[in-house]
Amino acid sequence: MTDQLPTADLARFLAKLPVFERLNTAERKLLLARSRLHALDHRKTLQASGEPHHHLWVVVTGEIAMVASSPEGDDLTLAIFGPNSTSSWIALFHDTPAERNLIGAPGSYILGIPRAVALSLLAKHPTLYPIVLKIEANRFRAALNLQQHNLVRERPRRVAGLLLMLMEMSGEPPQPALIRLTSQQLARMAHCSRQSLYEAVKTLTAMGAVQQRYGQIEIIDRQRLRAAYQGSEVA
């Protein structure tokens, strides 16, 4: 991808996002002047495990996957950050290297805000801290929910909880939402076989909550999906 989004469009985009919406127009333009828009034509590692946390990443279009490596060398997707979401603000305060990779998907536009610029923004506007903490608190809750989901014995409920968690981690996805993970990746996250995942997704599909497509699952009714996780019925 070689096309770049105009600065005016990016400024209007930032004006709709938490934290950045509190800035005035001049401050948003200055922030963009100190940042870089990455137009990805292939899968790209934006933040590598073992490197210092060097940027706050803002997803304009497309997505970023947080990927960890298992002791066996396999990749495990832990979270997906979709349009309008950011990577972790809290990570910018770490004085230790990253432990996971952040990988941008092909076709994505990702805004990279240097760590020093992002931290300077918070230092200049301390009233933004509660907003940042709320974003991180929601993600922390979603991560705890994943641990709870994995304790659920009924696989359709476990998979429903996993899909809900992925949506929460992504930010505010559109309706319908798409979970772009392969069956193998989802099965690893749900701690089940691909056949068991297939049966669970088939059950959720019959409920009218999801629809499986090649390499992704479409959430077509969040209320039904939540009801499936809670073990309740939707009229």
C-alpha cells in the first residue's frame, strides 16, 4: 500500500477517539506531525518481543494482533485490536522489554505515536489519566474474563465467552463484528480440539449468534452470544 490518508482526515479520526477527543485541533495536528502512519501491504511486526516498548499504536483501519510464542515455538494469538482501538498505554511505562509481539494485518493503516510523544501528551494533560486507566481497566477485566471462560466446561459457552472477550479487547467494533482468527488459533485459545470448536460454533450458529466464514467468525447477534455464554435464552 502506498496511498496515505490526508492529515485532515486523520485529525478528524482522532477527534472521535477516547483521550484524543479531549485535545484541540492544533494539538491533534501537532501530534500527527510527530507520528507516522504505516500503510501495510503485508503482515508486519510493529512491536517485537524483547524490544523496549517504543510506540503507542492506533488502529485506523484493519487490526493488530497480540501474539505470544509457546515453549514449543507455536504462535498464540492473545488479543485482536480492531479499528478505533490502541495498543496498551500502560506498556509505555514499562522499563522492561516487551514480552509479546504486536503484528499488523495486511491492508491496515496503523498510526504509530512515539513513546516519548505519548507520555509527553499525558504529562501535559494529566486529566487524561482517568480515561487511559478506564481503557486499561476494561482490558484487564477482559483478560480476567478469559481465565474465567476457560473454566467453563460446556464448550459452546466457553467459545461464546472467548468471542465476547475478543470483541471487548478490540474496542468498539461495528455491528456485525468479525473475529479474524483461524479455527486452529481459536481452538488453542479455547483449549479444545478443532473438532470440538467446530461443534461449538455450529451450536452458536444454530442459535443465530454467529456465522463462520473462511478464516473468521462473524458476530451477528451480540445479545444471543451473551445469552449463550450466560446459559440463558433469548426470545
